[in-house]
Amino acid sequence: MIACPTEDTEDTENIIVERHWDEQLQYLISISGRSFYIGGIVPVTFTLMPLAKVKIHRISVSIEGVRLFIGGFTIHLYNCFVFSERVDYYTNMRRIARSDPVTRVELLSIKGEGKGSDPILPLESDEVEAFRKSPLFSVLDPQADISEVASSLMGPGPWTFHQDLKLPNSCDAMRFTNRNRRSNIVITHLLKCVLRVEPGNDVDMDGKTGKKKLFDIVVQTPVQILSVRFVHFFF
């Protein structure tokens, strides 16, 4: 079986998540499409609008896979544990007999180096050299003006950037989605985005360190991963 796109508009329309966090940050995450083939890209756009003096310490995107083994028998697959998935083993009574630890494939991670590093947003200086040393420099569009981007990221927002996230190239490294409930193996995938935020008020303080607490904003949505072999068949 090879997972291919369907004509269903639910699989082709974009994913747009727009929310507020604690009346301090408005964020919009746009994902172009719901189905992505192995070896392809996942286009993601972030737009962050601070409503207070918040700071962003980390932005990350990962894909989590969930694989369910159903039935009272053993299934052997080559390289079946290469891709990051949670594996649940079921008995004939539909009860979980054993579970493997949850792992994930990280597609994007923008953060400062070292523990207690400075936030990545906003930039403290609009100088080009300061921006070159920032973790955000790695996600800069090569055709963009460096000075203009640095000035926009230093200001009060909105902060916007786009990334084409690369998926693993091989089916040995990532399994495609299988939603056939009659199958002995059911594989589903979630795209997970995490924003680590420092609030702009002085209310949420850590009593031990005297520093502001950091909070993780988690956005996750189901996506469909298609076989890399689909590309060879139709292109």
C-alpha cells in the first residue's frame, strides 16, 4: 500500500492557528497543506504580535508519530523503530500489553546556546553583526535585506518569518500515515509547534532563582505523511 493524496479538500487546505496567550501575546501559525510526502518540505509561517513586553526564548517544530500494533501476534518490520514513534502493543482483547517510549523528529529548533541564555526575540540591537550572532540568522531568507530584518525583529512587532522544513528522505527513517482501521498497524502523525515565552509582567517569578518563569505554548495538529514512492510514480 502506498499513501497518496486524495481529492478531499480537508487534506489539501491550509492549517491556520490564531490565538492569544494570557493577553500578552497574539500568535498566528500557518502551515501550507495537511499532507506531506517523505523527503518533501513542510512550509510553516510564524507571526508573533506582542501585546506586552514578552520575550521569546525558543521556537521549535517537530513531528510525532503514533503507531498502534493491534492483534495477539507479533509483526516484524525492518528498521521499524528508526522513526520517532510511540508504539503500543495490543492483545486480542484490545488492551495495551506494552508501550515503547515516545520519541520525535525535530524539524526546527531556534534557541540560544547554553542554559540561561538570552531570549531570541526581541533583538537587543539592530546592528547587523548582532543579528549575525543571533540564532534567528540561520532562518533568514537569503534574498532578504539583513538590516531591514534586524530592525523589524528588534522592534515591538509583529515578528514574522517563514521556513520550509525538510522531512527525512527515506521510508526507513520515517513511516507514512496509515489510517486503515482494519490494518494490524495504524500510524498517525502530529505536527507540534512549541513557543517558549517569558511573560512581560513581574507576577510570574521563580522564588528560587528570582527570575521570571518561562511558559511553553504548544500547538499541535494532525497531518498526513505520504510515501516517498508517490513522487517516483507521478513525477
